[in-house]
Amino acid sequence: MVKNLLKRITPITLVERDGALHEVKVTDITINDVIHISTGSVIPADLKILECENVETNESVLTGESEPVYKKCGDTLFMGTSIESGRARAVVTAIGKDTK
């Protein structure tokens, strides 16, 4: 299942490093990296939301449910799901086969 989810993910994501945003290959992100995601993004790893604005996700790849799921600060975003609307700053909590 992880391989199928990885196929959905854009190969580049925005990561905070050295006080600036950098485009980083998804394969190079690590636990505790802080990433920025927005509408249309496919989540590259399991994340915990630090800051967000009106985030709704599509978790149908995991649950089969097509209704958007509203997310708030402290919530988890799961690898392979997508952002339907809003934007967030989130910390990586699990990558690859360690994701839920």
C-alpha cells in the first residue's frame, strides 16, 4: 500500500531549513522537518499540524470516504491524502513504511 501512496506524491515539497523555505526532494525529508503544504498538495509523510488556515483534506485513499475532513492545529495529516483547501505548516512525524 505504501508504494501506491508514494506514486501519488509530488516529488518536491517546501521545507523550512536555515530560516528559509527550500524545495526539497520528498525522499530527502526527515522526521522533525517542518514543511509547508497548500491546496492541491498530496501529503508526503505523516504530519502534525503546527499552524493552519481552513484546512480540509481528502482522505478517500485511506478510508474510502469522499467527504472532506476539516483539520485544525495539532491534528494529523496522513501520507498520500491531499489538501482540498487551505494551507498548513506541519512537522514530519513518520515517513515511508513507518506511516500509518
